[in-house]
Amino acid sequence: MDSATNIKTVLELKNLYKSFGDNHVLNGFNLKLFEGENLVVMGKSGAGKSVMIKCLVGLIQPDSGSITINDQDITTMGHKELDILRTEIGFLFQGSALYDSMTVRENLEFPLRRHKDKIENFQGTEVLVREALGNVGLANAIDLMPSELSGGMQRRVALARALILKPKIIMYDEPTTGLDPITAKEIIQLMRTIQIKYRTSSLIITHDVDCARVISNRMILLVDGINYAEGTFEELSNSSDEQVQAFFKN
């Protein structure tokens, strides 16, 4: 619980450090994600966004610091504990990362098969799959292959897969990358709709200033491995700091 806002903190990175040899990527990075908010993290290429998110999902270990998700420190967890915790987190990969050899239905069934204990009635997966596809407006695509879908449709299916276990936290890695402006706006609106419908807490990594403007409740700018600046889109875009302004120039 954040004492200042009296809002529950669902995810926190505290004093996170990560280096690869002489390359110091994270240098005491701090972040708090509050319940029900959309938090955008922006940083230039190579700033450490990907390293930060890989630490968050347990793919790499930080050199020091803590990562707390739902009051559990994941840096001290074993693989089994991490797998259980990951069922509470949805992840939309950059580029969608659908399985090419599986139909849309099979892509969505995959996380259900891996986590049968999370589903009260595993025989009812059809209901869950159709509900998830309905949430993203693709109920009729259930038996198509990924190759038969447009880039925007693939992103929607990937979002449906991220939602199917009904996570309270969703992580988006560059959700609008590679999409045309119209499709990108549709994806952003869908993210807003999902936040409202399920009261999800979302961490969004993006270079897209328009995405940040529309979707963010709060923003963090990652510079030199630290949370260099933090605030609303309006506060940061009106900052007189040249390093902050660089993010908002065309």
C-alpha cells in the first residue's frame, strides 16, 4: 500500500542494478505500479527497457535490488514458484509471438493446458477461448492460422492469449510497433477498454508518444539506467528539462 496515495502497489522495482561486463544497464532503477493504473516506461534504444522487463518476468537475474509482485519478492523464488506467479501476469510480446503451426484456438488453449490447476473446469476451455477472443473482437477468427491474419489481428489474438487466465497485471512490450497508425489506435483503444473492464494494472514499454499520450495514467523516463523523470504525460511534455523534452520532439 502506498502511504501517500493509499492505493495498493501491485509491482515494485527497488534499487535495481544490472550490468553486462562494463556495460552498466540499470543503475538503481526504481518503479512502482499501482492497482488499476496504466504506467508507461519510455527510454531510448539501448536504455535498458528490455533488460528491465526480462528481470521482471524472471528471465534474467538482477545483480542487486528487489522485484516485488503482489507482495512477493521474485528474486528469491525458485522456478516452480515463478511459474505459479506468472499465471497472474499477462504478457503481450513485441511482434505478438504467436505459434505459427497452431490455430488461433490452439494458441489460446496453450496457456490453459500449462496451468490446468488455475481452471476450475478444464473441459470448459472453449468458453474461455471464445470469451477472450470476444474481448478483442475476433470471435470469428477462432479456427484461422496466424498466417491468415493481418498484423493488427495477430496483435489482438496475442492480447486475447495474455488475458485468458484473467491476470490482474499485464505487461505490454511495444504494443504498437510495426502497426499502421489506424490499427495502432485500435490497439490502444482496446488496451483502455480492457483496463476499464477488468481493472487491470498495466506496465507498458513503448517508443510511441501517441500511445503514451492516450494510454498512460503516469509515465517514467528511463535514462542512464535510472528513472530520470516521472509524472503524467502533460507534466513531462511541458518540462523544461532538455533530456525530458527530447522524448517529445518530432
